[in-house]
Amino acid sequence: MSAARRLRTSLRSDALTRIALVALAAVFAAACIASFLPHGALRSICFGARYTLIVALSASLLAVSLGSILGASAALSGSVWDRLVAHAVEVLGAFPGIIIVALLRAIAPDANLVVSILALALVRLPESIRVVRAETLRLHVSEFALAARALGVPSSRFLWRHLGPHLLPFVAESAVLTLGVTILFDGALALFGLSHPDGPASWGSMIARSVSASRPQDALLPATLVLASVFALVRLSETVRRSLDPRPQSTSPLRDGPTGSR
């Protein structure tokens, strides 16, 4: 069964995944129609969705793309480059995300959108590298990989034709999860006062302004949207990973117990 067919089957059989897709589609639609709405609370929420999605999508794409390249290249090359990447990931992962954002904000205090994207990408980069590197190391010593190398398959073809389909589920899951984490982390940055005060109002900055103005009721809607988006992305990431996994899944029920002659 192809990955697209497995994905359609999962969507038809999983009601929670369908609800998650509808919720995410509503968020994307709100971001698209923000400019056509009259001034008011709804327009602010829709513009917050647009800015949040721009930052989260850009940071997720940067973190997952760079993490996949570094992780796969380190695992396949080994030796000095692998140790260098592993040590860099350990050092970068040792710093809390808030510290990284504060450092970048101190270096470039006038840049708002670029610094936010780079900061969120750096926060998620170690996790992306770890996932891809660990899975590549596992696949590199598997039987099909050993056979492909024994047959003299070129490195580029080995990566794209043999390792790529097995890495795709983990990369896709990491991308969707990173999108949810960046949305949540963007809100945390605003609450800590690390978002740009003159920049566009994201959901996180709307929550922070409502809390600082002692109007917590105004933060209820953007906070609900943040949580709903994160939960929907977590659910979707698991469905994507199951659907794109090329490994055959067992359909025999375990509850039937062992079979054979008695």
C-alpha cells in the first residue's frame, strides 16, 4: 500500500486526525483572510494567526532542513565530522532556549522577525539533528544498506533511494512537531518579554499584553487557539509518521495467542 493510500485510510478511520486537520485548515484560512476583515477583535486574532504561522513555518523549515542535512551527513561520514556535529549538538542543547533567544536579541535588538525565526530554529535544531542522525546510524548497518553498499550503489543514490524512504517518516514527524513547539515557544517568549514590542501581534504577544494589562479574559481566545493548534499538530504528526513509514505493519491480532499444533 502506498504512503498516500495509507494516509487516506488513516484520515478515514481516525476521527481525531480529521478534527485536527479541520482545526489547522481553519487557522490557515483565518491567516489568509485577515486583510479583508474589518477592524476589531476578529481581525487581530486573524493577523495574530498569520504572524504566528509565518514565524513557526519558517523556523520549522529551517530547523528540520538544516538538521536533516547535518544529521545524515554526520552519520554517513563518521570520523571527525560526526564527532564535531555530536559535540556541537551537545553544547547547543545544553543551553535553555530562553538563553539562546536572549543572546540573539542582545546581538541584534532591532531585527524582529529574522531574530525570532533564527532563535526558534536554533532551539529546535539539536532535536532535529539527533533524530535524523540516530535513525541514519541505525539504518546504515541494516541488511538492505549493507547489500546496497556491497553492490557499489553510489552514495547519492544510496541516500535518496534507500535511506530516504525510511528517514521520511521521522523527518515529517519532526517537522510537524517542530511547528507545534515553535508556536508554543513563541508564546512563551512573549510572556518573558523577549518578543519585539513594535512588531506584529502574534498570539503570544496578545496573551502577554492581556496579562500585563490585567485583562486575563482577553487572553482566553488566543491561548485557546495556541493550545488547539499544538494538540492538532501533535496528533497529525503521529498520523503522518504511521502513514509514511515504509516498514510493513503487522495486522495479525496479538490477543489470539500463539498458533500451531497442540
